[in-house]
Amino acid sequence: MNEQSRRWLLWAPRILAILVCLLLGVFALDASGLSDFALHVAPTLLLLAVVAVSWRWEWVGGVVFTGLGIAYAYVSRGHASWVLCISLPLLAVGVWYGWNWRHHRELHAHV
């Protein structure tokens, strides 16, 4: 694996996780008041905390993002568009973090 692909594979789940958090944060913008906004943005802030922890320990991101993706898909199983819009990105990030964790030594070599 060359240096450029190693660097891209290392950074991809982190960047995608932040983009997923931004996507989820957009849904908070439809809140009517400050308390509703705080209630709707709280999960995004918690997920950003998971991204911060996952920066060092990729397995945390793999477990949390994958678990949330599966849980949300189960809860919203009657709404295919919700599953595609929210669960699929969560699952993708979780799987990528898991792959990153599995190949940790290879990806962090010479970076």
C-alpha cells in the first residue's frame, strides 16, 4: 500500500463521520424554539464526542456508528427513506472505522 492510499484510508472515516454529524445536525434546524433545537442537536453533539474519541481508538467509532446504524434501521424499519438517509451513512462510517481498527498498524506506519 502506498503512502497516499494509506493516508486516504486513515482519514476517510474521520472526515465521513464529521460529515454524517453535519447531516444529522441539519435536521435540528427545523426546531421551533431554543429548547427544541437543543433537544434535536444533542445527539449530534454526542456523536461528535464519539468522533473525538474515535480519532485515537478506531474500535469505538466502529462499535458506536455500526450499532447506531443498526438500531436506527430497526426503529425506523417502516420508513425506507429514513433508513437510507440516516442508517446507511452511520453503518458506512462504522464499517470503515472497524476496517481502520483492524488494519491499524498498517495504516499508521510511516504516517
